[in-house]
Amino acid sequence: MKKIIIFILIMMISSSLYADFKIMGGLNLSKYKNRTGSDFQHSYKMGFLAGIGFEKKITQKILLEFDLLYFQKGSKTESNDFPYLKSEYKLNVISIPVLLRYQFLYDSSPYVLAGLELSSVISHEKKLEGQDLIDLEDTTDSTDFGYLFGCGYQIELQEDLFFFIEARYHFGDRNITKNVIGFAIRTNVILIVVGLRS
């Protein structure tokens, strides 16, 4: 997985010489999803993201995008058996979405997008209510992988400068836990992203 991330970074750097540039930020709601039996119920946790991206036209309306984001994920949890037992997971990643975008018009336009997300985990911590943070590095995989889709709208502010706002849904397809028998969790994130592209 790390080799794939390095390969995509190299492609991003090389393609940036011939591509348009964008800067973006936003808020997200994320939670974990269990693929195995669990005594805990997960709910959404708020975070933020910020980063840059490059995009290159394939046709007049279809574009290839590479993003590089600092991304806060995580989840809130509550025990089904003991409602007072609550905790919060904080997962910080460097996210690399690779996207295809289709815009319906040439200038100001609605658009749809879909693609893949590769992530490198920076840190993963758990905080039990009323207690200190617990480092989960030893039980967390160093990479994550998933899919995403979304829609947005761009407004032309002046020639070759656009403001955009978009909604994305990321869903992880990889168990981010390791060395934990009988327990598997995957990430789910809803994002609102705003930015400028030129």
C-alpha cells in the first residue's frame, strides 16, 4: 500500500507541471462501522480537512483530479450494555483521493465525481470519558483504503478562477485494526468541501 501511495505522489508532482491547481478546506462527520459483532454503538464525530489538489482535463467536461489532504476522522462510541461507558476515537490521516469529475457545463456548472481514497495514518487515539488519551498505534494499520463519490457546484469568479463547494461521501473498504482478533472497523465520512481552483 505504501508503494501505491508513493507512486500516486510521484504522479501528482509530475502532473502538477501541466495541470490546474486548487486549494480547499472543509468540515466532516465521521464514524466507524463494525463488520463483526460488537457491544458498542458508533455515532458521528466532527472534524476538519485542508489541502491542495491538481486537476487535468481529459475532455472538455471530464477531468482527472489528485488531492492531498490532512484529514481528521474518528468516531464516538457508546456501550450497548453500559450507556455511561462512552469514548471518542481520533484518527488523523494524510489522504490522497484520486477522482474523475464530470461537469455538465463549461464554466459555472454543477458536477459529479467519484474515485478512490488512499490514506496514510498519522495517529490514532482513544479517549474514554473522564480519562486520558490512549495511543492505539500498535493496534492500527498504517494505511487505509476506500471509495468516494459526491457532487458539487463551481462558480466562475473571473477568467480561470473558480469558487467551488461540494459534498462527498467516503466509505472505507479496509479494516484499520491489526492484532485484534474478532474485531474489524472501517471508516465512513461525510464531507462538505469549499475551495478555489484555477
